[in-house]
Amino acid sequence: MLTPKDEWERKIFRDFAVAAGLVPDYGAVTSGVPPQPDIRYTVGGLERWAELVEITDEDLAERHMTSLKTMKITGGAFSQRAP
């Protein structure tokens, strides 16, 4: 049975695979068991592993938390465009 964490990681991996044009073999995406990486998949019959990480802009996160705590709008630039 999949845990909520496993389900979330598989969703993120599927979204990434679509965006990257990666086509894993049908039914070949599984969840790793620690200490294995998060996702195991095959492409063309070759086994691959992926470790998912979250990249956070710490300044943006801090401003957001300050805004939530103080209920005041904080300024700062933010863009999801590639540099």
C-alpha cells in the first residue's frame, strides 16, 4: 500500500517526466524503500533511480512567514521564469 508520501512523490515525478519529455516504461515507476532513492523507474528496459528534493528560495520563504505571522504584506520580487 502506498503512503501519502509515496503518492506525492510519484505525482511530482510524473509531472517532471512529462515536462522533461521522459517516457518511463509502462508500469515501471515504483517507490524506493529507504535508504534507496525515492523513485525507481525504467526507460527502454534500463533501471534508473531518482531522488526528489525541494529547492526553496530562503529569502522568499522568510518574507512569506513574516507576512503570515504579522498579517502584513511584505514586498519582494518573485518570478517562475527560467533565468
